[in-house]
Amino acid sequence: MTKKLWGGRFGKKTDPLVEEFAKSIQYDSKLAECDLLGSMIHVEILRRAGYLKNAEAAKLNKGLSSIYKSVMACAYKPDSASEDVHTDIQNKLEAKAGALASKLHTARSRNDQVAFSTKLYCKFTLLELEIGVAELISAINESAEKNKAMIIPGFTHMQHAQPVYLKDYLSAYVEMLKRDNRRLSNIFKNIKLTMGAGALAGTPIDAAKYLIKASGYAKDLGASAGEFNINMTANSLDAVSDRDFVIEILNALSMVGMHLARFSEDLIIWSTKEFGFVDIDDAFCTGSSLMPQKKNADVLELVRGYAGRLYGNLVSVLTMMKGLPLTYNRDMQLDKEPLFNSFEIVEGELKVMKGLVETLKFNKARIEEELKDEALYATDLVYYLVNKGAAFKDAHGLIGRLVKYSLDYAIAIKDMTESDLKKFSDKFIKREIVRLFDPKVSVESKKSIKR
Amino acid sequence: MTKKLWGGRFGKKTDPLVEEFAKSIQYDSKLAECDLLGSMIHVEILRRAGYLKNAEAAKLNKGLSSIYKSVMACAYKPDSASEDVHTDIQNKLEAKAGALASKLHTARSRNDQVAFSTKLYCKFTLLELEIGVAELISAINESAEKNKAMIIPGFTHMQHAQPVYLKDYLSAYVEMLKRDNRRLSNIFKNIKLTMGAGALAGTPIDAAKYLIKASGYAKDLGASAGEFNINMTANSLDAVSDRDFVIEILNALSMVGMHLARFSEDLIIWSTKEFGFVDIDDAFCTGSSLMPQKKNADVLELVRGYAGRLYGNLVSVLTMMKGLPLTYNRDMQLDKEPLFNSFEIVEGELKVMKGLVETLKFNKARIEEELKDEALYATDLVYYLVNKGAAFKDAHGLIGRLVKYSLDYAIAIKDMTESDLKKFSDKFIKREIVRLFDPKVSVESKKSIKR
Amino acid sequence: MTKKLWGGRFGKKTDPLVEEFAKSIQYDSKLAECDLLGSMIHVEILRRAGYLKNAEAAKLNKGLSSIYKSVMACAYKPDSASEDVHTDIQNKLEAKAGALASKLHTARSRNDQVAFSTKLYCKFTLLELEIGVAELISAINESAEKNKAMIIPGFTHMQHAQPVYLKDYLSAYVEMLKRDNRRLSNIFKNIKLTMGAGALAGTPIDAAKYLIKASGYAKDLGASAGEFNINMTANSLDAVSDRDFVIEILNALSMVGMHLARFSEDLIIWSTKEFGFVDIDDAFCTGSSLMPQKKNADVLELVRGYAGRLYGNLVSVLTMMKGLPLTYNRDMQLDKEPLFNSFEIVEGELKVMKGLVETLKFNKARIEEELKDEALYATDLVYYLVNKGAAFKDAHGLIGRLVKYSLDYAIAIKDMTESDLKKFSDKFIKREIVRLFDPKVSVESKKSIKR
Amino acid sequence: MTKKLWGGRFGKKTDPLVEEFAKSIQYDSKLAECDLLGSMIHVEILRRAGYLKNAEAAKLNKGLSSIYKSVMACAYKPDSASEDVHTDIQNKLEAKAGALASKLHTARSRNDQVAFSTKLYCKFTLLELEIGVAELISAINESAEKNKAMIIPGFTHMQHAQPVYLKDYLSAYVEMLKRDNRRLSNIFKNIKLTMGAGALAGTPIDAAKYLIKASGYAKDLGASAGEFNINMTANSLDAVSDRDFVIEILNALSMVGMHLARFSEDLIIWSTKEFGFVDIDDAFCTGSSLMPQKKNADVLELVRGYAGRLYGNLVSVLTMMKGLPLTYNRDMQLDKEPLFNSFEIVEGELKVMKGLVETLKFNKARIEEELKDEALYATDLVYYLVNKGAAFKDAHGLIGRLVKYSLDYAIAIKDMTESDLKKFSDKFIKREIVRLFDPKVSVESKKSIKR
């Protein structure tokens, strides 16, 4: 039987199958840094409360610091026999600080310890993700700026709708990513770090002793340091049984992934031979083991497919929390793998999408060919008639029939004679009509967007 | 073929199967009020832009107002043959205002119209939901206040952990609901009403003309009126293809439902014959067609089960949006049924839970019986030893063995002699120990929670 | 308070909010036919067991038959105040058969009654769905047969891979649909109709009396009649708390919907202006209220989007059943809306897809243009070298470099001189190479598929 | 750049971010055994088709066998720089067999290779899982047999309903698990192993050459060997783009997990102090780091919580496949992690549940105490009156009132005088009534269940 943080009351050893089934060290060792910071803060609380003498606190801190350093140097090796990272660090501390280490448990519960470490880990990671999103936004904005004069066919229902600026198309994704970052930042702010919930009922230590400034502990948090201060617990039963923050994050990451899956789908379609609107750089493509000609945008397909995993992770935790009685139940341990997995997926996606966007090329010639499609200007023809006094709905019907005539008889509207045009409406003047089939004229005629 | 907002370009009638399959009037008629408000605002925009004369605008507004009144009086009857509510209202307007009605289409697209109506509907409903959550919070707070001296066994893993105040247990749900309301309120604020996106490319009307104050339109919005003002469109492609707000709402409602499912589970278990902690009022129970003695808390079971539907609705829209190319695609019509369904479920849940909580009775006698369980005070015994100088982990092991001894030999710790106790630790003094098995002493010894 | 199947033990009326929240008549009235058939069979069981005299049984059957006829004539009007369809039919029977109707409850529980009705409804609907799938298969097969000589570019990763027969592409969907039908048929067979579970503990009636042939009851079930016979209950606790069949169906329908969503996606892409591979018939398209030229394949987009709803319905019931204690709990009432909704969606999809496929046109000219892409034949070039003794992997690398050369220098491989070709491999003989760029030669060279 | 199965056509190295993002070796190395078996079979096919001489085939087989042996001895070490397991094994083969290894690629595509290996892996694992389910069934059956005379209160809505045999309660779970095994076995049979699809278009090798008996390859498959024979491909486009079998498995595993989560929930509730129906063996419990008295059934909570992960894995793959165009797309690589994860979870669950059930103790005394609850016999009282000629519904109402009276006046029905009883019905005879409150009489009076 492995060394555990509990055991006195038990008459039998834990079945090895149970140890294997229940342990979390294989994934929660990611929390080592956060657990250690939490332990250092807990040492300070115990010192303030008189449970530790100054010298004891110093000795424990020394032990914790040395483990912390090994974590930060990527030299931390969790013992795969430990039940979880908290036990593992406790064991390592005992090896360093001896019996004194067992005082660290005072007024502390794993329920609270796990919640604290996970929240801290989320705060750290959310900060990083916000940077990743911001960098992808920059890459898209640069591409928009670089191609700012380019006009493309705008699509609804995958059909030619009206010409739009490529920069406006790209900015649509920037809008989505800005919303994503607003969400991530909001979640970050709403996660409050607290201690003192105990297992569920609080501890004998005065609440005021739990107010601790984050600065001074471990790494430099810069402008965000205030966000990492430790607060008093408002409700101890809620503190140990709340996983709202995990679900909020999994949902926000699902939405980032959903946006990137849409972008990927657009680019996959645009990079088909039939569209040919974009070239994905060789460095972001892969080939086939059978077909030597293949250049596949696998990265984009993976981003599209990962939406499934991000959604699945969200469902996983929502389902786990469904109907769970208060307070802490072991089910809640299962929040971690989905959370960590979604974090990693989105971090990876942001990086590869940034690289892909930076090297993405738009095929001007091919796009301009499609801009010749007269259908793209049908709405402008409607406005032309409306501006000459027609009711919109009538003009819409009339142009619909004109388009149908043009397709049925394979005559471009541009090439129709004025008298042909007048059969549809006597408001048509050929030289005015011809000018409308110009993408620049079309996009510049739209005035309703905030610039 | 039914009358549609399009058709000129088509050589064939729509297949009736397609009409049946694609129409949304059976569910989107809920948007009638919002569509009409949008149309009145669009009339004003067209008037400002010179597309409508004052007299024309007045006539259209008169027609729209009269339909609006019928909606508000619950007298609006959508024609089930209409494709959607927007078409239905347009048809009704034509019946009132004749050919002039066809000018309303100017510079407008259903893509934008649907987005506007849905956002407005969401804003209205979110305001109502916030009130519903607040009322449930009040009901719980009242119950907490009424029973403020009551102490209950606190549970982790469904096992007796430590005594806690019932009011603290109830406040845990208040904390969850406050987070829910913060989320709903946040989503409400982030939904910006805009017009002018057209189908995807904007309209010929100057952006500034789209700035319109909500006050003056229809019902009194009170303090929130400013939140309903119309803004310029920032990106027209995003405006018609964004459903982030729907997903955010569906996730927030899933979380409300998850919290209420947890509360329900607790109450279902507490109302079993074996627990007997609570009595659910007869008015909130139902019986059995076979077993005459049954009194079942069906309401709570439905609340628990509805978590499934709320999650399913979220998955439905997330999946629908996965990999959807820009901009608008008809798939997006399928956001409405899940959205409306989740709104209705949560509205219903909040109301029945409020009634149930208001009439809920806690069985003092039965609860006090369980408070006699000595296991609940084991942690206090540990602190007792720690306060006498033991290291926490050692004290924990020692008390664990004491509990085991007590169970194995069926002797209450309270009933053990001081010499028996001293076999475990010479720190034990019987008269001090005995005092610890008091729920009030136990809960009052916890000082770490913000009061 | 409305009339209920229970009530004696209650001291208070049910709160109207609860009645509203808990009732299911608004959706379970779909079960009327099945509930009535179940009641007629239950009458026979009661008669056999001596609980009903022959004359009583005849009178009850007369009343039930008359309600059954109104259901089959679509003249059944459920009272919206009834709790559920079972109560509603009981009330209607009382109006016809008076006090005798109250004997029908003998040895019966709604738990069992609901399970029976739902299973019967599923069996009926599964039979219909199998026909719908078979009809869609026929439509696809006809299209394949009609275009059996047509060759198209085959895609992997949305990129040109190798030429394939259109019929083989279409048959891929036939394979999926055949698997779907195998699944539906398997589920149908595994749903056993049983009676006698009571509320959870069985009834006092001998098991053998529950063996009843379906033929003779209501509508003609043809060859499937044996599948509808009533069986003894194997385990009564399981019988009332099992919803496996609902989940199996929801999953099978999700898979049908997933297949149709893939087909839809292909056709949506193929009907873009850029691909132009197919023409969707006007009767299966819709237009735009703003853009008169638009012809959108909305049907296909809805089919694609409905995958989300089908998945959501599955998640809904899976989540509802998660961690539900035995036996029946009211949560289980919430299986019906998702089940009915998924049935309806897939029934609709099968019909519109059939119509759409029957009128679908493939644009030979446009497709043939794309077949000229030399990349499609690169694998054939590899086999050419392998057949001349090259190792596959070497040949693959060599042809990869040849393709790159061809693209970089914009020279078709076909147009390269033999000496140019020999720079890559001395195995190349120009007149042999040229013949390989023929779609028919390419597809006919593949021999590995079962014909 | 790492060594890949493709590359000639590329002008640039793959970006390292892309390699990191796209590689699957970290999880698909589980497929090594299956990939190797596939390769040995492919060698035989190439030999039959004349692409390999006998000596070449022998040499390749020798290399493959040696890698296979290292896999079976758990000595296989995948190179973490390899793109996937297929590439890794190819690289290892090249190290052994030199240039000849490159002939193995002939007429083969990773698309087909991945599908084959995954299907084979699923077949192996399904066989194992069926054994795991069968063993759990045995354990439950043994517990049922051991306690075959024990009667427990049966629950609906978590309220006392009627007495039932514990063995019947336990058998309900056996029924569920038998359905689970029927599903797993059905999926196993429907997975057909095929080769010859190529990338999507087939290969130049005659279909008949793909018919290969599994026996003779690697490990002994016993009675199931025939199920592992290689078949001809029916449709090559479907073969490389089908993941139905993965979804079927993920759904079947979700249902196993759902059943086990229900069982767990029951046992968690039954092991509360308030219920006290069962004792979970110490070896299957864990403790608390803070509260020394705690004995928590964490295993059951994890099983309950894992339902979330199993559902999430299903959602993950369903979503990934939604709207995916034919044929193979890289998204499909993401089926593996959810598949492997669900397999592992359920394998673990079956093992720990078996151990837990084997050591589970039912507390006769505590259960018998609850069997005294008169409410459990109310339905028997109804039948008593019905057997004396009352209509069921009337008897139901009457007993309901009797129960209410008994509760309101705190008088046991058993203790009421005959004259009191007669106030409710003159059919009551006290000495008959008293006999009904006997659990054995109650359960034995139910005759409707197949024994």
C-alpha cells in the first residue's frame, strides 16, 4: 500500500485495483507549481495563527522552495505510486523537513487544496491564452492590412452573395476572437483565490488571517498581481463543491475552438483546386503515403476536428456535475483531464493558426475571375431601381426575373441592349447599369458599417 | 406555393416537402413582438435616409402598431402557411398598408432581421430570468433566516463529515445562484443591438442613421432602456453569422439547471424515509396510480432531469455551428428551438423551486438524532490534540484509530473512561472531550468564514 | 385541481405551477394509439385473470375501441388540463363506460403503461423509418445507375486524389444507409413488448396470462406481427426503469443524421459556383429577401444543422439517465420530447433527401474539366514505375518531385518530352505515360473492390 | 524534419509547430500490435499479387515478426519524433530489412492502414470487454444467490414503494449488463476486417487476393478466429471514411457506464449513515486528509463521474464526423483518444465493480427495520379490497385515505381496531389485514414475473 494522507481508521489495505483506478498523479502533476505556492501561503497562515513558530515556518518554506525550484526547472519527477500531486509533494517535503512536515496539514483539507491549486492553474493559463488569442488577432490584422485593397466574393449559404473587402471578411474573425478574449478575461477576473474552507466547514483560524498578498510569492505576476491575492472564503460548502469556473472555461474554449473551426472550414474550401482562393504554405501542409501529388491542409482539418473534443470535454464536466449532492464528491476529480486537455488543444491551435495565417497567400487572379460573376451585383441593381423610385420588393422581383432570363438565355446582363433591359424596367439606362458591375463600386456603395 | 419574401429568379415552385421541412413559423412566432419593434425602428431609419416620406413612415408605423397591439394582447394568430414570423408579419402588414408595405424591405435582409429579433428577445428574457433567480435567492435566504439556529450534519462523499449551520448549507446555493445572475447580467450587457448589416455586406444607408434610442418604442424598459439602444454594425459579416450570444446563454442556463439539479438531488435524498430531514409540501408532490401511499417529489426529479435537456440544447447549437463557413447559412435557423426551450425550462424551474423552498419544512428532531453521530466531531478531536501540541498528521492518525476502536467495540468515545482514552493519547482529559460532542461548540469553533 | 389517477393520501391540492411544470399531455398525446392498444390487451389479461367478467371486458373494449377509432381518424382531442395521455384516455373512458372504467387500473401502473406505450410507439416508428431509409437508398441507386459511366475527381482532405466512378461515390452513402437500416432493424427486434411489471414489483396475475398474440388487435401488422406479441416480464424493476431502447434509437438516429449531414456538405460544396459539379433543382432551393439572384440549397443546410439537434437529443437522455437510482423516477418522463423530435427530424430528412436526389443533376462538362487535373493520375504514375520494378516508396518520392517540377515550371507532365521525363527515371516512355492521364484507364486499373 | 511517409512534392520543411500539433504517436502506439499484424497480411497479399518474391516476403515477415515480438513483450519503444505508429514501425522495419522495406508501401495507403488497425484493435478489445462484463454479471449473480432470501424495500422516486427480493433488485443490473454484452457482441460481429481500399479508389490487386484467413497470424484467437478473416472491400470510399464502428462502440460504452453509474448511485445512497443498507469493504474505500473518521466510497463516485467522460467521448467523435465531406479527412485521426479512453475507463470500472460487489455486505438488521414501514404494504391492501370485489381505483382512493389517517393520527394500521378499519371499508377483517404486513407474503403474492 502506498503512503496516503489518511488511513488510521481503516482495517484493511486499499485494493491495488482501487489505487490504480482512483489515482490522479498521472495527470494532476501539472498542478505541482500551484500546489507548492498554495503550501507556502498556507505556511504563512499557520505562522500567523500560531500553529507554526517562525523557525518552523522557515524550515518548511525552505523545503517547499527547493521542490518549487525543481518544478520550475522541469526537474520535478512525481512518484507514479503517489495518489495525487498533493500527496506526492507532501511525501517529498517529509523527505526534506522530516516530522515537521506533518504540521502542514493543520487546518487544511485536500478538498480546499485541490480547489485552490486548480483555480490558480486556471488563472495562470488564462493569462497565457489571452496572449495567444491577441497574437492570432495581430496576425489576422496584418494579413488584412497587407491585402486591404483586395475584394472577394462574399458568401451566404456558400453561394455568391455580394462583393466584400477581404479585410472585412478577416475582421469578422477578429471580432469573434475579441469576444473570446473578453470572455477569457472575464472568467479570469471572476476566479477569486480563497483559502480556509477546510473539508467543508471552515477552520479554527480567523478569517482575517487568510488575507494575503500574492506578490512576494514565487514568480513575478506584473500588473496582474492584485488578481492573485488570497481572499476570505465566503461560503465553505460552496468553496469545496464549486466547479463553475471549470465549466465556464470549457465553454469559452469550446467557443474559441468553434470560431477557429469555422475559419479552418473556410480556408479548407478556399484551398481546394476548384476554389483556389488561397495557398497554404508548404510548411503548414502534409502529404500522402500513397498519392505523391497531395498537399493537404491537415492542420486546418485538425483544428476543425478538435472542436469535437472541446465540446466533448465540456459535456464531460457538465454531466459529471449533474445532480451531484453537496459538498465535495470524488467525481469532481474528473474535472482535471478535460480541463487540461482543452487548455492544451486551444494553446496548440492558436499557435499553428498564427503561423498559418502569417504565411497564407491570397490568389488575386483567381479571386478576380470569380468577381466577374454578375450575380454578385444583383442587389446593387435592386438599389439602382429603388433609388429611381421603385419599391424594394418590386425591384427585387424584377431583378430576380432579369437574372433568370440572363441564365436561361446565357446572356450577360452587361451585354444586353438597353431595349432588352427596358423590357424589364424603363428605369434602366445601359451605361449606368454597366458601371454597377464593378466590385469597388459595389463595396464602396455600402455605408452602414462603423469605420 | 405560399407567399414568400423572394421568388423572381425561380423557374419552379418549391416542393411542399421542402416548405414543410424548412419553415419555422411553428416556433419563431415567439419573436413577433421583437420583429415588430425592429420593423418600427427600421421605418425610422428608412425615413431618416430618405427612402420613406414622413407620411409613408407614419402609415407603415400605424400598420405595425396595430399588429404589435394584437401581439401584446395575445391576439396575434400566425398563419401556419407562412415560412416564418418575419414573412407572416410582412403579409399582415401588406393586408393593412397595401403596396407601401413592400418598401419596408429596403436595405434590409432577413439575416440581419433574424439576428436583431433574436437578440432583442434574449435581452427581454434575460431581464426576466434575472428577476426569477433573485426571487429564488430571496426564498432560500428567508428559509435560512427562519432556521438560522439549526445545525445539520455536513456531508462530503454523502458521508457524515462535520456539523454545519443549515443556513450555511442553504447559502451555498445562494452563492451559486448569485454567480448565475452575474453571468446572465453579463451576457445581457454584452448583447449589443445593431442594424445595418444587410445580408452580409452592409447597406447604402449611412451608419450614423442607425443610432437610435430605444425609449419611445413600445413598452417601458425602465432603468435598462439605455441597454436597448440601436448601435452601428461593427462588422457586417460577423453580425449575420454570429451566434455566440445564443451559446453563452445556453451555457449559462445549463449552469443554472446544474445548480438546481444539485439542490434537487439533495432534497430528494433528504426527503427519503431513511433520511427524513425535510418534508416537501403536499402541494409540491404527486402520487402514484398504483401505490396509494406514495408521495413523490416529482418536481425535484423533473428539475434534476431537465439538466439533461439544457445540456442537450447547448450541444445542439454548438454542434450546429461547428465548422460552419461564413457568413449566414440556413443551419443557423436551428438555434431557436433549443434557445426557447432552455429559456422556458429555466423559467419554470425557478418558479416551482421558489414555491417549493417557501413551503419546505426541516425536521428538527430527525436531524438532531443524526447530529449525535460521534464521527461528526472527529475533526474537532484532532484540533483538540493539535492545540495541545500534536502535529496534525499524527493527531489525525491517532483519532482515526480511536474511531475504529469505538466502532469495532461499539463503545461511544463519550462513554470511554479517561484511562481508556489515555491509551490513545495522554493529552486526553475526559471532561474536555465530552464537551466537544456538541454541534454548537463544533460550528462555533470554525472562524475562517467571512461573516 | 384536475382529475388525477391518484390523490387519496394527499391533504392539499397540487400547486397549479406544479401541474403546469409536470404535465406531459402537450407531447405525449402522440402515444394515444399505443396506450389504447395496451389498454385493450390489459382488458384481456384482466379477463383471463378473473378480474373482469366477459361482459365487463366487452364493455370496456367497446369504449376503448371508440376512442381508438377517433385517434386513427385524427379526431382525438386531448384535454390540455389532463396530466398525461394515460390520464386523459382514462377520463374519456370513464365518460363512456362509467364506474366500470375504474377497474381498468387493476394490476397496472403508469410506470409499466408508459414503458409499454413508448416501446410500441418506437416499434411502429422504426418500421416506418426503415422504409424511409430504403426509399432513399433506392433513389441514390437510381441516380448511380443513371450516371453509371460518369467519373469524378475523388477527394481526400478536400483535395484532388484519384478519379473514381460517381456511382462508387454514391454507393458509399448507400453503404452508410444500409448500416443505418441494419441498426434500426436490430433495435426493432430487440425491443420486447412486455406487461406485468406493476409499479416495480410485479402483479398478482400469473405470468403465463401475459402471453398474448398481437394479431387481432387493431391495425394489420403484416409480416412483422410476431414481433409485436406480448411477453412475460423478465425483471420488473428493470422493466420500469430501463430506457436503453430510447438511447439506442437516439444514437442510431444521430448516425443517420450524421451520414446525411456528410452527404449534404458534399452537395453544398459541389453546388457552389466554384465547383459547379451539381445542380440542385429549383424545387429544393430557396431564395433571399434581399439578394434576388440567390438560389440556396437551404434543405441541405438544414439537414447538416439538424445533426446538432439529433446529437443534443441523445445527450439530453444520456444525461438524464446518468446516476439515476432504481427504479422509476419522474426524470424519465423527459425521454419523450427528445425521442419524438429525433424521429420527426429523421423522417423529414429522409423524405426531402429522396426528393432532392431524384431531381439532382450532375454537370458532366464541369466535372470533366476538373478531370484534366494531372495530379489525379500521380498515383497511376507511381504504379507504372512499380510495375517496372521500382520500390513503391522510391517511386512515390520520384513522382512527388516530378509533380513539383511540373507545378514550379508550369509544364504539364503530358507535354514534357521523353528526355525530360527520363531525367526523373529512365523507366519512363512518353507514349505509355500519356495514356495514363485518362480517367477511364485510371478507374479501370483498380481491381481490389468487390463488384 | 522527421522522416515521413511522404515528402517529394514539398518545397519546404514542415513547421515544427505543425509536426507537434499533428502527430499521433503519443497515443496511437497502442495500435502497434494491430498495425504489425496488418503488415504481415499485406506482405502475403503483395506476394500473391506478384509484387513481392517469396524470399522478399520472408525477409519482410522476419523483420515484422521481430518487431511484433518486442511489442508482445512490452519492449516496443516508439520514437516520439515519429509522426504516427505506422511511420514508426516502417522506420524500424527499414532499420532491419533495409531498402526492401520500402516495397511494403505498394498498393497501400495509411487511410486504409489506420482503418484496418483501429478495427482490429476494437475487435480485440471488445472480446476482452465482453469477458469483463460477464465476470461482473457472475459477481452480481453470486451476491444475489448468497442473499437469495433477503427482502428489501423497493423504491420508486426514492420513496418506499413495495417490498422486493434483493436478488431481483440485483438481477435488474444483470439484465442491463446482459443487454450491454449483447450490444458489444453485435458490434464485434459487424466490424468486418477489410483491405484493399487504397487511399480511396482501390488498388491494382485483384479483390480475390484479399481473402485471407486470420488463423496462422500471431496469437491464438480460438473460437473467434473466423471473425478475424480479411474480406474484400465493398466500397473503397466508404472504407476509408467510415467511423460508424467507433461511434457505435462509444455509445455502447456510454451505456455500460450509465448502468454502472446508476448502480453506484444506489450503493452510495445505501451506504450513507442514514440508510445503512450496505457496507462497502474497507479495501474499496478511501479516507480524508482532514477528517479521520471518513470512509468514503470513492470508487463508486468515480464510476458515477466517469459517465460524464464516456458521454463526452461520444460527443467528441459525433461532432468531429458532423458534416465531414467524403472521403478521408485528417479530423478523423481524432477518433482515437476518445476511443482508447472510453475502452480504458470501462475496463477499469468493470474490474473495480467486480471486486466491490464480491466484498459487498448487506445489513440485514437495518434493512429489516425499514421493512416495518407499513407504507410498503399499501398496494397489498388495495389488492385485498379488489379481491373482495372493490374496483381498483376506488380501493386505491380508500387506502390512500387510510394511510393519511394513519400518518395524521400516528396510529399504525396494524394497531387499529377492526371497528376503526371498518370506518374505511366494511370489507376489512383485522386478522386478515395484519397478515399482509409481512414482506414475504407481499413478494410471494406477485406472480407476473418469469422465473
